[in-house]
Amino acid sequence: MYWFILFIAGILEAGWLLGIQKSESFTNIPYVILAVFCMVLSLILFSIALKEIPINVAYLVWLAVGASSISIINHYFFNQFLSIQQILCLCLIFAGVVGLKLLS
């Protein structure tokens, strides 16, 4: 359950990064609200996950899921190109997260 919470926290990290990106220097208020909401909820869920997952592992997973999510979101919704090499690296990140889960 804590790993699922951590995964959702990582996706929400991508949500606040997207909100900041689309807020146009904090002038587009709905995106500012989205960014703040995702940021707060991501940190709350991250802190809940820390009850069972060591902080060094949790932070790596949170960061990896967030970075991978924002890359995938930008590719599908904002036409940002992902090369084969970048997709391979995202797969390696995913394999690392699965490895950390299996070893924890």
C-alpha cells in the first residue's frame, strides 16, 4: 500500500511541475492552483510513504516516477519528441524502481 501511495505522490509531482510550466510565470491562476494542490498532496503522500519505506529509497522512487511522468505527459499531450534512447532510459528508470521495490 505504501508503495502505491509513493507512486501516486510521484505522479502528483509531475502534476505540479506541469502546473508551474503552464502557469505562465504564475499569471494563469487555474494552473497555479493546480500546481499548489499537486505539490501539497504529493508531499503529504510522500510523508505517509516514509512510514514504511526508507527515505533514501522513497526519494529515489518519488523523483524517478515524477521525472518519468512529466516526460511521458509532455510527449503525449504537448508533442515533445522522445527519442528511442530517451525511451530506453525511461525503461531503465522503471526497471530501477521495480528493482528497489523488490529489494526493499
